[in-house]
Amino acid sequence: MTACAIEDEAAEAAGTGETVEPESDEPDGAGEAPEPAEGSATPPEPLGPAPGETVLPAPAAPALTLTADGAYAARLTTARSAATGTETAWYAERWTLDGPEPYAVPLPLDRPEEADSQVLPLADGRVLIRRRAADHHTFSLLYPTGPGTGELPLGAVERAELTLLPPSPDGVSAYALSTGTYSTGLWRVAGGAFGPEHLADLPGRCSGGVWLDRAGRLLALDREPAGGGPVKAVAVDLGRDAEMTPLLQIAPDSNDRLLLADPDSGLLLIRSDAPGHDRLGWGVLGSCLPVRFPECLRLPDVVVTPFAVQPGQMLMPESCAVALRIDGAAGSWAGVWRPSGRRLHQLAAPEGWLAGSGSWSRDGVLGLPYANGDTACAVALLTAPSDLERSAEAAPAGCAESGTQPSAAMAPLPVCRPVPLAQAPLTGRTAPD
């Protein structure tokens, strides 16, 4: 579908420039925050927004990147000198999350990495690293080799700017964007036959990156026209020579960005200013229902960003639990919300949470990776609170005291069929083989 409406009468008003505030859809007590864990950031009271509310900058990218199936993760980290206690050199680190206990494997080389390098885990346990070198970017695969680290150079891309996209659901490919003045280059930098491969030049300036299926074929990007104008999410079909089609069109002049998508249920998490200013909303891929902007996700003086959706909820998008990162002046903590529940549960994150990273099991258990002075690699397991309970009563007992529970393996995301293209915003297509 091309989303073209917002809740209630907002679509008509957005087209005329009139600001419409959707009525609150929250039950009494919705969005109340639990008592934070000791030593954790204290969430502000989620009062209703006030005129002139502070708009905080968007949170930084997650410090830990997970594969689409949740089996591996990778990050850049630093060593710490035992003598002085100061951080020394940057190196890549791989986390294994699909075993009996999570563990980390350092992947240092004989030279330190730069802080602006990017790492991406692959399904076979290797880690892709992008390094900047003058006016080009080099790519290599890192992997453990006994006591050392092996490195397989893949090649280079000569572009001034280049950014890796989130891990592909196929587990073997990696993609990147190079943004220019009038177009954006789409590259496959791993998983091809001959190193980095230029796939297409997409018109306009593209950013973001959300996968719409489990085959790694349909990619959503946020596109700004080359001559300027509103940002609209588009779908890029990698199986048809990167053909681009519209994905979100809530109002003609609104900026409509796709933040997250769940291939199983079709749930979409959207950020748009169609209601008059930036709001977090949700819709369903292939649905004719309007995009909705829940009041419980509109908090003053914080930024709320979704980072994981509960998988396996076929045909039940409103029942999916969504994990959110909440960033404010006091720090970062976690939130859980369901479209059907209309309530935001705020939860104390474990100390050392790698903010913005985490993964759901299909049974509704949220794993939040963390590293602190007591452990170098662990995962706190939080059960999604019931929307029939108060948030303060729903916080796990372990979280209420320390923000953590014993680490355990995170169930890998299920491998399900891609969303049929007949239900996707690519008209007149058939499902991929």
C-alpha cells in the first residue's frame, strides 16, 4: 500500500495545512512509569505535551548491531589499560547470542581501528568492517583464528561518504549507500561475486534503511527529492534492478519516514509531521486503514525510537510488542508498547545497556544486551508487561532490583515467508521465488 491517511480527520486537515491533534486513545493511567532500578536513569513523568515543548536531537546509532535472526552481534569497543584505567585502542568485537550463554570474541588486528569505522555481523559469524581511507572506503571480513584475528579484504569504494545499511535478512549480503547531491548510490559490499558492486543510482538523497521481507529483496529508504521537498519513504526492489516505488504518502507536504517494519505481521512504525509536527505512528503494510499516532508515544522532553518488533505474529499486527528506546536528559531507558494496548510501559534498562539494541523472541521475551564492570557480555531478559496490568507491577523482579536477569540464549527469529507482494506497496507483482 501507499499509506495516504492519518487517524480520524487528520488527513484532510494535513492537506490544507491545518494542524490536527488526534484525540487521546489512552485508558486511565496509560503510560505511567514504574520505579526505576537502582542506579538507572530516572524517566521523567510522561505528561501530555505542552506548547513549545523541547525537541531533542535524534539518538545516536545503536552501539551494538544484531543480525536479522538475532544470532550474532558486533560492535566497536576499546581496550582499557589495567595500569591507568584509561581507554586505549578501538577494535571490533563479535557477540554470539544463540548459544547456552552469550559470549564476546574480540577481533583486534595489529593496528587499531578508527572510531568512525562501521561493523556489521553476518550469519556465519564473520564481521564486516568499513574503514575510511582518504577519499575511499575499504571493506574486510574479520573472523577469529585461534588466538588471533583473520582478515579477508573485499575491496574498496571510491566515494566521499558511504554508510552501511542494517544487516540483510539473508545473512550473507551487506549493502551501503553513498549519497551525492542529486542521487544516491546503492552498493552491495559483501555477498557478491567480485567484492563491492555498484547496483544502482537512486534519484534523490536517500537515507535510513528498513527491510520489508525476510528474503533480503525489498528495502525501504527515506528519499528526499534532488531539488528539495518532503521526505517520503520508498520501496526498492533489489530483485528488479533496484526499481523504486512509493511506500508512504500520508499528506502531500508531510515528511514520512519508515523507522521499523515487521515482515510477519506487516506492522510499520512511522515518523511523520503530517499531524502538524513530528509524531510516532503506526500502520499495516497492505492495509487501507489510516496511519495512527498514539498519544501514549508522545512524551515531552524525550525522544522515543522503536528498535525491535516481536516476530511470529502472523496476521496480528496490533498484538505485536514493540521495544522502544527512550532518550532524555537523564539518560536512556526502554519502553514496551502494543498497538492494541494503547499503553507505553517504561522499564529500567540494565546498567551498561547498549542503548537501541535488542531482540524479541516470538514468545514475547525482550533481550537487552549490556556490558558493564561486572560482565563484558550479557543479555537481560525482560518479559513484555501485560496491558491489563499497571506498568509498575509489570516490571520483572530482577529488573526492579538491578535492571538485569541472568543471561541466557536469545531465541533466533523465525524464518517465515516474505510478505506477499500483492499485499505490499508494489502493485501488479507476484511473490518472490
